[in-house]
Amino acid sequence: MKAVYYNPVDEKAGCVIRSISKALNKDYNLIKKELGINYNDEAVFENYLFKNGFIVDNCFKDKLLKNINLKGINIVFAHINDWYHMMCVIDNIIYDKNTFDDIKNMKIIKVYKLK
């Protein structure tokens, strides 16, 4: 697994929108508008993902990001200590503003896979 820099808009706490915009190939600001002000709420972004063709793949729960292999279009929700983060992973390439060294030891909470 490797990481490729992806950051369409430099905005704090924008990982949810950034991940979805990359996965769906949609404009960042459009996603932000569609999600509304509570976009970081898990129920809000999860509902949006389900409406856009994603399913939950629980086989990666509690594994480290560096130890998984993801094919297709995925959004990974993970954490390390008190840092919670979402990132888009397409064919085992992470698209994010953080380097792989920053995120490789994150523990998977959920993987959303595009059907």
C-alpha cells in the first residue's frame, strides 16, 4: 500500500468530504453542501455513503491500515489514539493529504466499499 497526496481544498477537519469527493469523483464543495453542517457525524456521512452505493465491509475491523489490501473504491474510517480519520483507498492506493507514515498504524473502524 502506498499514499498519493490528494487535497482539493485545504480545510481543517475536511477528511470526510475529501474522501467522498475522491471516491465519487465529485466536487469537494458540492459534497460539503450535500452533507450539510454536520458532515463529520458518523450517521450523516454513513447515510450519504449508503445512498451513493457504498456498503460496509467489516472483515477489516481492528486491523492496521498497513496490513490490509483493498481493491476497488473504498473509504476507510480509522483511528489512532484520539485521532479519527477518513481516507479514500482505490486499488490499494491511499489518496489523502497525510503521508503513509502518518497513517499506516491507524486501526480500522469501518471500510465502506463502493458496490
